[in-house]
Amino acid sequence: MTLSFDLTTEGARDALRARAAPEKPSLIGLTRAELAEALVASGTVPERQAKMRAQQLWHWMYVRGVSDFAGMFNISKDLRAELDKHFTVARPEIVEEQISSDGTRKWLFRFPPRGAGRPVEIETVYIPEEGRGTLCISSQVGCTLTCSFCHTGTQKLVRNLTAEEILAQLLTARDRLGDFPDRDTPDGAIVPAEGRKVSNIVMMGMGEPLYNFEAVKKALLIASDGDGLSLSKRRITLSTSGVVPEIFRTGEEIGVMLAISLHATNDDLRDLLVPINKKYPLKELIAACRAYPGLSNARRITFEYVMLKDVNDSIEDAKGLIKLLKGIPAKINLIPFNPWPGTNYQCSDWETIEKFADYINNAGYASPIRTPRGRDILAACGQLKSESERMRKVDRLALEAMMIAGHGEA
């Protein structure tokens, strides 16, 4: 339905001004240099203080987890008021939080509109395990890859997430789990008994991270900064479906662990399951893996392989997998297929999965079978999907016309 607005009433004019007014920019997701530059450009602090103030803010945002300037107690009250006037460090809206019977948590986050778009929603999942807790982070709203077995792939791409929005998932999860210093764990939270609640992060949520390379790079470098969130790069894994040109850059510029969403050992089948294979076939993908910076037995590549009944689960497929990966330091994660409404695929029988795993193990590769988590809340691998969608052209044009009509109103 086309949007229409009556601009003759005072109420409509007020609503117009409110919509046209820009949101306060967030300081989350800025590098230290960008943070200092923003403080000076806004007139909040003089240039001679910028570096020091940027470091103070960095500590409060990423070490203490403060989401309101009022809680930054070693900054003067007047400066806190100035910061609040120009910027925000607030968290996104949590639309829904679901807790699985196995302790897995799924959050539906809503981010404000950018430009003439609508607010967008993404999903983030936390998986508590013995001795560690893993946060599965999204990089895009929707996905462009349309992998045939993946629920997320049935939702069209709306837009990339910003570095701020990627980091906000981590910060909010740590808030909700009481994982910042002096924060109490909320009632009902199921978390590891010892250590940090979020000890590992995986870029395996909604979207293809390497189609949003710059924002993902920026967010992960901040997440792994030793003076802030301080996550080890050995505990950060980026999963790609095979965007070959960006794989080397990932190792060279970000330096995190790599996972490949593989799922097939020949081009014909992978073209069907993972359509990006038509653009970057297996020969190119495997060559990029062999050239990954830092690759060694201590820094193995993880190959993800979803087990689909009568599709890719035969011993012949296992033999093909061993042949394909020969000489690459690798771990092979076998993922029992997680069903979702409308899918035509079925999960391989458990006996078939175990035989497949035994063959891989006997060939010298670690091949753990991933325990399905959060299936009852659609939080398992390949099940994430939000209801966000791109604003229709007619609605976007109407909103832009409204904003232009109200520009300059006193």
C-alpha cells in the first residue's frame, strides 16, 4: 500500500520533522582514530584531549560494557551531558528472546532504519557448552546465496549490517548473560559454570560475511582488541560459503579462524546445494584454502558438511571428501540437517552419519558430529530467519517525498 500523509495539519508536520530528524550516531564500531575524530568534529572535546577521551570511552564501552554515558563515572558530568547530546552507545531493541530446553538462547534484534528503509531485524544465537559459550553472529539482514537446504537462504537480502550492528550483537549478549565485570547473571540464564560466558564467536548467523567484508573486518578487529573485548583470534571463526577473492584477505587482514560451508565434494552437487559454487567452483575454493595465511596443524580450516539423507551421505561421498581435502590441515564438522518448515530435505539416519564419521576419522581427520542445539526455537544451524524485507519502491519514494517536503521547516 502506498504511503500518504496529510501535511496540512500541525500533527502531521510534527511527525514529518520527527521522521526527518537524523538519529544520533553511535560510537560503537568506530576505531580509536575515528572515535577521536568524531569527538573533535562534534565540538565535544578539544583536539588536544581527543586521544585520551577516546581511550576512556573505549574502556567504558568494551571493557566495562556501559551502554549509557551516565555510567562513565570518571568523566565529568558536563562532558557526559555533551556526549549524550551528540552520540549514543545504546543497545539495539530486543524484540524477542527465546530459551531452548537445552539452554540455547536466540535473540531477535531490531535496528533502526537507515536512509529511507524500514527498521530491520536479525537473529543471534548463544550456545552454552561445557567450558565455553559460543555466540553465533549475523553479518547481513537476510542472505543472497539461496543455499537450497538453508532456511536463512529463503529470505532475500535486505542490506548489510554495519560494524556497529555486528558488535551490538556481542555487547547485548554479554549484557544479557552478565558477562561484563560487576554484572549479575540474569535469573534463568543457563551459562557455562566457569570463565567468560561468551568465550567464542562464530560468524555463522544470517548472511555471507565475506559479502560484507569491510564491516565484518572492522567489527572483528575491535572484538579481538586486547584493550577491549579481548577475544582471542583463535576463538573467532568466520564461515564462508566460498567467496574466493576475499578468503586470502580474511587471513591476511583479520587473522581469524576460517570455516568453509562445503556440503558436497563435486561441482554438480555443490552447484545445487550452494549456488555460489557456479561462480567459484571447488577447484578455486580449495586452492584458496591451501593458500590461507597461517594455515597449519595448529590453525586448521574447518569444513562444514551438512548430512542430507540420500543426497551427500554415502561412503563414496566420504571418499570424495578425503580426496578433495588431501594435504589441507582440516577438521570436518558433520552437521545433522536441521529441518525447517517447507524443506524437501531430510536428515541422514544416525547410523549413516556415524559410519560417515568413522570413515573420515580413520583417514586421519577429526570429524565431530555437531550436536543439534536449539531446534525447538529454530535456532539451530541453517534455521535463522527474520521477517525484515526491503522497502517497496513506491513506499520508499513516498517517504522520500515526504522528507523533502518537510525540509527546512522551522
